[in-house]
Amino acid sequence: MLDLAHTAPEPKIIPGVTGDWELVIGMEVHAQVHSNAKLFSGASTSFGAEPNANVSLIDAAMPGMLPVINEFCVEQAIRTGLGLKAKINLFSRFDRKQYFYPDLPQGYQISQFKDPVVGEGEVIVDMAPGIARKVRIERIHLEQDAGKSVHDLDPALSFVDLNRTGVALMEIVSRPDIRGPEEAAEYVRKLRQIMRYLGTCDGNMQEGSLRADVNVSVCRPGQYEKYMETQDFSHLGTRCEIKNMNSMRFIQQAIDYEARRQIAILEDGGKIDQETRLYDPTKGETRSMRSKEEAHDYRYFPDPDLLPLEYPQSWVDEIAASLPELPDEKKARFVTQYGVTEYDAGVLTAEVENAAFFEAVAAGRDGKKAANWVINELFGRLNKEQKGVADSPISPAQIGGVIDLIEKGDISGKIGKDLFEILWNEGGDPAKVVEERGMKQVTDTGAIEAVVDEVIAANPDKAEAAKAKPSMSGWFVGQVMKASKGKANPQAVQEIVKARLGIE
């Protein structure tokens, strides 16, 4: 059930010549199971190996070679299902999907049809603080990946790399609950985040570990509500599938183009053909790939080489007990425990490594101040240099040390930023760097008074104006801070300036 603290975002409306249209989107996300071995063989799943280096006799479909299920891959699928609050089926089985795969030697795919390992679940997709979409998961099934055909090495020949053949995939099938391009991208991002927290998929889209098939259709306003009442898909319009999307940005662009293409056809009196399409990011358009198959076209039947999977509830309970704290729970805890905003909690928990770094900084310190330093200084610098937390040259202890020095009054916030820069480039212990480089904040009131008197004496006109308009005292504070190279205690400066000017 959707959290009562959230409201659902409005569906995207696309104005047409004959009236408004709404988008309806369902997705099939293919997530590579994080495992050292393939689904039915012991061959390596390592990325970047020489072509056809990670191929066993089973992967190559040599005569007499029989598949053997990798139990860990099944466990990872169950773990993912539990993370999506889904029903875990204690009985599932593998089927043969009859389809021409030029890069799958056996000539069919071992997948799951009627009895998947995971049943219905849900994902809460946060669009903004207080606004979220609940996307229902229909099923998660396990299947083997195909290989890769390479067409650009020779003008007359195609080559096949079977390294990916047999790698375990989880196909996560959603209901048509997504109502806009941005929601679609956020849905994939949320799935990726959950699986990375669980350790079931590394989510590296650039390596093909996470790919999405996007089903897009358009309908008139009110038709989706009729579908929700009746579960009759005819209310949603004919869908087209856009295959193998591996970029959040391209997912949004492809959906937007495809929706407008369909609207133009319908408004011109035509009809949409159910088909599979590809997105060309260079041209920014989708193009037809093939007619869309239905389930009966694949001639599914139970794979005779694999026994059905049956396991006790106690095993599922053991897996459930080992689950880590998931993003939504962690985000809610950060808000209550550290007093950060929902938005900041979302930034801090976007990656499991980011959350761990923040908690190490915040331990025993003010949570809001720790969040400000981690988000604004650390994440800002990492983003600028296109690095992740794992590549940070500054440790949680060093950032914590900077915060401690500010809290003790040894340095000001401005000096703290200068210290951060030194630590980033040179490293070292924050307290020692401050001591050795004479960066300590000046708290000696006598020394500060001397500088204040000097600035006021040099600017008598401004001093008189400030007495009439107290807000102008800030100019004097700035000049004193500048003269002291940021070392004077700002609060002390402010108090002394006001006293010297006779301002309350």
C-alpha cells in the first residue's frame, strides 16, 4: 500500500490536434544476477574477457551436455523478490522458449513462463518529496542471456561472442502503472538502487548488466481508470515495445518520441501495429524492428533437462533474515535519526556506499551539519571530478575532523572549506594541518578590536551611515574578516562591530 505521506503524481498529458492524450507504460527490466558463475554452468561471468573466453561446453550446446541449476542464482532472485515485497513461489520451473537466437547455440532460451520464481510485488518510485508512484510488479523470472553478435568488424561477415551466453538474468515485469517518461527513468533507477543494496545486480548499464524493454501506448484521459476498474487492456491502446534501453536519458527520449509518433498516427485515422522497435539516439527516433510476438508464438514447454524447483519456506525465511536495510527504510531512518530533510536523505541514500560514508561522518556529531558537508562539499567535488565515494581522497574521519574543529571554534566555516581543499589534494590530519599552517581562528578580542577600529577609522562616512541603518554593519564585518584572512571569529567580529558603532 502506498505510504499515506505520499500522493501520486499526475499522469503526463500530451496535447493533440483532436484532444489530450495520456501515456501508459509498462517495463520489462533485465537485470544480470550478481554471481561468479552462469545460470546452468560453472563458466565465469566476468566482464571484459577476450571474446569466447568464458564459454563452457554447456554454453556452447555441445551434444550430451546438460544444464545444472546454479542454486546461488535462485537465491539471488528470491532475495530480489523479497526486496520488492513480492510473493515468493515455493514451486517454480524452467521452460524452453522457442525462438531464433543467432547467438544462442542451443537454438532456444531456457526461461520461465507459467511458474516464475517470484510473483507479485511493488516498487515505490519517489518523484519529489511527498510525491511517489506505486508500480506493481507482476513477476520476476530467471532466464539465461544470449550471446552478442558483432557486425562492425568486417564488411561481409558477422561474428559471435558467446561470453554472455548462459549468464543468469532476472526479468522484472511491471504492470502498466507508469504514466510518464520521467517516472519510467525513476522506476529503473529505483530498481537499480534496491538491487545494488541487496547485492543481487551491480546495475552497470554501460556494461549491459541492466537493460530495459519499454512498452508504450497512449489513450484518452479516463481510459486508464477504466482499465484499473476492469483490468481490460483494450482501454489502454495498442502498445509498442522499445527493446534494450540502457540509459535513463534515452529511456525518456524514446518514450516521448514513441508517444508522439503513435498520437500522430491515431489522429490521422490510422491504427497502431503491435511491434518491437529500436531507439536510435543519434536521430532521436524509434524504428521498427519486427512484429511483436505473443506468448503462444514461443511454443513454451517445460524443459525436460531440468527438474522443477521446490524449496521450503524456512529457506526463504533465512534469506529474508539476511536482507540489509533497504533504501526506503534507510531514508526514513535518516530523516528521524539525523534530522535531515527528505530530499537530503534521498541524496545520502542514493547509493549504499554514500549512506555508509555519511553515517561514518555523522557518528557522534550533528546530523544536519554532517549532511551539509557530505552533500555540498564531498558529493559536489566528486561529481565535478566524475568520481564515486569509493574514489574519494578524503575519508569520513577527515571530514568529521573538519566539523569538529569548526564546532570547537578552532576554525571558521570558511577556513573549513580551505582545509577541505588541502585535505583533498594533500591529505593529512585536519587538526595537525590547522596547527602547522597557522589556520586557527583568532578569538583574542583585543586583536579583533584593533582590526575593527582600524576599519571604522578608515571609513567614517560608512560608520555614520551604519549608525542610521544598522543593516549596513554587515559591510564592516566583511571587511574585518577580509583583513584577518578569514581567521577572526565571525560572531566575535559582529558583536565588536555593533558595540563600536553603538548599534543594538
